[in-house]
Amino acid sequence: MHTLSIRCANDDDDDDADVDARTARGESDARIVFASSFVRSFVRSFVGDKNYASACEDWTNIALHSTTLDSASTNMAPPPDDDDDGETWQVYVHKLRAWVPSAASVTDETAEPIPTRPYLILIVSAKDGAFLSHEHDEGERGNVFVDEPTCEEVVDFVAKTIEAPRVLNSSRAKDGTGKEKRGKPSRVRLACTTSARAKAGEPKSWATYDGCKYVGGCKEGLKEKCGIDDVEFAPVPRELIETIVRGQIEPSMAPQEQAWGTQHLPGLMESVDGFTSAFGASLFGAAKEFVACEPWKALERRRPVKVSYRLTLRDDLTMRLTAFVSVDGDLDSENLGFTVHKTLTNAQAAYEVEHGNEDVEASVEGQTCMFASAPETPFEDIDAAELYEWPVVPSEKEIGGALWPLFFKIGLDEETGDNLEISRPAIIELQCFEVALKAVTSLVAKGDLKCVGEEDNQRAAAGPWTVEVSSFAAKGEEEKVEIEISLPELVEMKPVEYL
């Protein structure tokens, strides 16, 4: 029985496309690793059942005595125009990397729990570094909101904190309980998850920045309800996000012993060398258009499609890449994927197994793009998609109304030869996904690439076709890539041929 471990991908992986001795001729061949249908079912079993946290606890129960609270707050300096007598409150609305039952799930005990990502409202005093919330009765909501707080709810939270403040970091609490009298702030500076680090180090541009909806949405309410006229945007310190929120609060809401799929696979931008926001937009966009053209209606399940293209590495050096891709599943079955195979033998083996050839066995190793629900997707990818506006696949029946392209590969551990490792593909492998998805989508949409019906028709050769697509893998800069697509002939595999 195989076990599974997680590692980050990088460009030094042995199965990356390497330039070998053939570069002396100015050209080299590289082939991309593959994935079998086993990968998807394995990952689904690996991430576990969708067991979500049963409750949201007020952050007052978390890390109250941590010195890092004080460490982070020392960087929360007042804006340059502040006077010594006034007090500035930084109000940060953060979308937590955790899953909890939605409000509807909690009120209806008979309904199946529907997960949602909760929000944290965190107030920090720039005057003395105090982390603030408000006193509340048992069972009353604190500073964690199951649904995204409205501007009115943010104003109400600030008003309650002014009326009955509670200091969360114990070293700042005067009597040790956190309860104390504090005056209302002279100024409020707002930020949210997508704007948390916007304009950092550019204080002169904060007053005119319009990337946080809470600034304009809370101004009138803070003036009328709290008597605060000075309301603007300001970014929050990186340490506050990484050390306090990411390091302490979020792990306590999603314990490591729970089998969250999102805890195990790193984000693309965080783990893949050379991955840019522009490339993410192109890659996710290619995945969205691929699903929109309904390729499962044109291509038989697991039918190998040959993809070849040439990349220019230098003026005197090009590299030719060849891969065999296939469509796996469909949107209705909730098991849709796009696989990339290293060789035709491996690609056809997966096809034979899918179509009942018991003489052939597909490998457990491979590479795929699975279209997953939000709880199966790394939080980093979800947050990056929201921040940079990457396209996703619309799906009304999914959480958040979307399916997410999840790119990964599974291989055997080189030392043991037994344990399975799941990791992110390297940048050159992800580029193969990008250009292949675009090329297949183009030909399917035109009606050129089609292989369904009787088995003899499925196995027949067709093509080649040539398609030019754009790639943004090279540091986010657009380059045109010419792709050659064909359907290789599939002669039924026999045991001796396969072995």
C-alpha cells in the first residue's frame, strides 16, 4: 500500500524537461510526465471527507499571551500627519484561510453542512499597539464573522469596541483582564484581504487609494455613529498578516489533524519558481475556456492527443517538447480532468484500462489538472485568483459558484520507490498545460479535433493540425507558440507489447 507525502515543486525536479547532449545541434527533445485516472481518486481519498469546523470561536481565545502580538503592533505606526494627542485605529477585515459551516447550515440542523470561509475583524491601535475587540456575552458574536461583514457591520463593530473595549494582547491590558476604558480614536484606517499590502511604503497615495470597499462604505456610518470624520485607507504590516493571522489564528481554526485538502498542497505562486500573476491568469483562463467548449463531447475519454511545440531558449538554442494529453471525465460526473502523459505507451495504457483491456495496467504516477471544489483547492490559489482576478470555471452547484483548476503531479519517492509524493508541476510543465489546453480548445471549438463513436474510429489516426497560441510562462511576458496537434493511431495493446 502506498503512502503519500507532500513536497513543493521546483525547476530542479528530475522529471522536468532538461536540455541534454542534443543541444549541440541547437535542438533537444523533452517529454512531460503523465497522470492516470488513479491520481484523481487517490487525491480525493487523500484529502478526506469534507469535515468542516463545527464552530467559530472569538479570537479572544487565541494567542492572548503571545509576545508576537506586541512585536507586530510596533510596526503599526500612525500616518505622518498624526498628532501626539490623537489615536489611530487600523481596522482590518481579513478573509480567513479556514472552512466553517455557513450560517444557513448552522440554523438548519437537518441540512448538509455547506462550508464557507469566515472573516476576522481585527482592530489595532497605532498609539500603543493594543489589539482590540469588544466585550460580549457568551454565545454573542465576537470578531469572527461567518459571512463577509457588511460595511454596516464593520461600523457597528467599531462602535461596540469604542463603547466596551477589550484588549487582546495581555501585555497591553492594564489590569490583566483586557477590560479597560479607552477613548474613541481620532482616525480610522481601513484595509481588507485583497488590499492588505496595497501601496505599502507609499503613504502619500493612501488617501486617494480606492481599492478597499470598506473605506467609502464605512465613512458615513463612522461619522454618524461614532463621530469619526477622518476615515481613509492604510495597508497593514506584513508581520501582522504572516505572524499573527497566518501563524497563529488560522492554524487554530483548522487543526493539522483534520484532513483538509487545502492544507497539504502549496500555492502555485508560493511554490513554483517563475510563476507570475500574468501566467496564472493565462493558465486559469485556458482551463476555463477548455471546460466551456465541452471537450468530453468531442473526444473519447482518455483518448491520447499528441501535442508538439518548440520553445526558443536562446537565439542559438531551441527545445522541442512532445506530450500526449487526454480528457478524463466530464462536468456532470464531478470528475473532470485534463491529463498530460510522458509517452504514447503510457497514454495508451490509460486509454486501454479505461476501455476494459484487462491485459494492461496503468501507472499510479502522473500529472493532471483536476477541476476541484474550493475546499479541495489551496487557499493560496483561491486568494491569488481573487486578488489578480484570474478566471475560474462557473458552476452553480459548487461552493462559491466555481470550480478551480488544480494542477499537481504524483510520483514515487526516489529513495524508497514505494511512497507516493504529491507536488506542484514546475513552470515548464505548467506551460505544457497552458498551451495544450488552448490548442485543444481551439480545435474542438472549430470541430476539427473529434474522436468519438465506434472503437475503430476512436483508434484511427487523424491530423496533424497547427494552432498558434499565446503563452505567458516566460516571466509573465507574452510569446507566441506554434502547436502541432494530431491523433496518433492506437493499435490495441497486448501484454507482451505493453511489457
